[in-house]
Amino acid sequence: MSSQLGSFEKILRVGEGRRMKRLAEQAAYITSIEPEFRELSDDQLRDKTVEFRQRLENGETLEELLFEAFAAVREARLRESDQRMFDVQLMGGIVLHEGDVAEMKTGEGKTFVASLALYLNALEGKGVHLVTVNDYLAQRDAEWNRGVYERLSMTVSAIENMMPFAERKVAYEADITYGTNSEFGFDYLRDNMAVSLDGVVQRSHSYAIVDEVDSILIDEARTPLIISGEPEAAAQIYHDFARIARSLTGVAHDPLLKGGNPDADYEYDEKHKTVAPGQASIAAAERALRLDRKADAGLKACTRRSRPRRASRSRRRTSRSRRSPSRTTSASTRSSRA
């Protein structure tokens, strides 16, 4: 069994060596142009972002700017915190830009690696996101990288729980926004519920990096994000119907009595869990609620279709199916196979 797993792992890793060699060569090239950025002044390094964006407008792609952009981030971090990024971290940044998963152990500088790909993709001016697991990490990583981004004329912000709408909108206007998966998810849902563009906070969904991807896409994904509006009008309708229902009189449905019980406002069938209001009670409820009969015709039609007489037809169908058990069994078998 172990030999089979070993063979399967080898199949999954086909081409991995060639890719690692390519990444190492790309990191080495970034290192080779590092002296050019070392000679730049702080203002010249800051102006590199303007130059990169202009080149994008002129038709160049992010892949063509990757080496110089990564070299700029490495130089900015060296000047900000006296920490020079390793070649393997550059390789991780390239992997993130290409949309793949980069596995790194604790302490290997995931925060630094993410800043490379975030800066490169933020050059398009659409806003990029970093998704993490809690508000503390979002705030911490944004502050740790703030000096680096500001040296490159980039703005950075973080969103958090219970953030006012105005501050949240400003946070999304930054070039790079840090936040948790739930905050990004709820903001997306609220944006889709907004009645105008003034109520939308997110600009785009062009690029995002998911930190702790196994936790967010597997563990956290088990909890659904549910959002709803204030049910003020609906709650009043429930109160009105509850008030009317208490004044009505109901009797158990009698299948032998055709046309319903004339002395009851509604009939109920406990077995089939159905309630059928009488025509007189429908008219009384309409008068109490001041409903337009034409506008509420669909409601009455649905009510008439839910009368217990349908239950009697279903019982007749059940009795017929009992006389032909072979058909019922085959249908159940097909259903179970499906």
C-alpha cells in the first residue's frame, strides 16, 4: 500500500523539478538587478510605482513587470526594516502571483512573501485583498507592511468587525486591504443588497491572497454566511394575521362531508398537516386587513389548492400503489441508486 502511495505522489509531482528550477532562475534574475534599485534615492524608488503603472497603460503585462516590481519591494523592505528578503521568498511571491498555493512553515516570512504579489497586482489600481483568519492578524500584517508600501506610494488599510460604513468604504479605496474572510464575505453580501452604488464598499475582486488557506477554505467554510434585512413590515403582517386567526373557529376535516363545514371558518387535517379556510373567513380576513381582492387573488388560489380534498386524492393514489407493489419497489430502487 505504501508503495502505491509513493507512486501516486510521484505522479502528482511530475514537472515539479522543472518548475522549481524556473522559479530559482527568476529569483536569481531579480537578485541580479538589485544593485540598480540600491542606487535609487527614496523619491526615485517611490516614483517607480508611477512608472510601472504607466507601462501597464502602455500595454505591458504584470508578468513583464514582475522582476522589477519584486526588486523594488525587496529594496523598500531593506530600507524600512533592514531586512533583506531571501531568494526563496521571492520564489514564493511568484507562486502566489501565478495563483497557486505556497506552503511555508511558521517563521519563514509569509507576511513578506504576500507583500510581493500584493504590490505587483495592486499596480493595476483595482484594489487587492489579503484574507486572513482574524482581526488581529489583519491589523498586524497591515501595520507591519505599511512602511514598505508607503515607500512605494501604495496605500494600505484593514477592515474589522463593527467598522462604520464610512471608514469601511475608505478602507476598500486603499490599494491593498487586509481583513478576515467573514468580513470580506459579509461586505460582498451587503453590496449585493445595496439599492444604489453609494451603498457599495468593495471596488472589485481582481486579486486576493488567502492566508492560512487550509483553515479558511476548509474549516471556516463549514460555517455559512447568512445576512438579512430588518423584517419590520413582515413582522407587522404576522401580528395582524395572528390577531385574525385567534378570532376564527376551526373543525377537523371530515372526508365524508363534501363542500366543507358551513359552520366553521376553516378545516384542519392533522394527519396531512393542512389547513383550508372557508370562503367566508377569507372574505372576513380581507376586510380586516383591507386587502384588494384582485391583488390577493393569487393568495386565495393557493389557499384553495391546499384544501384537504387533495389529501384524499393522495390517499387514493396510495391505495392504488399498494395494489401494485412491484412498481413502487422499482421506483424506490431507482431513487436510491440515483
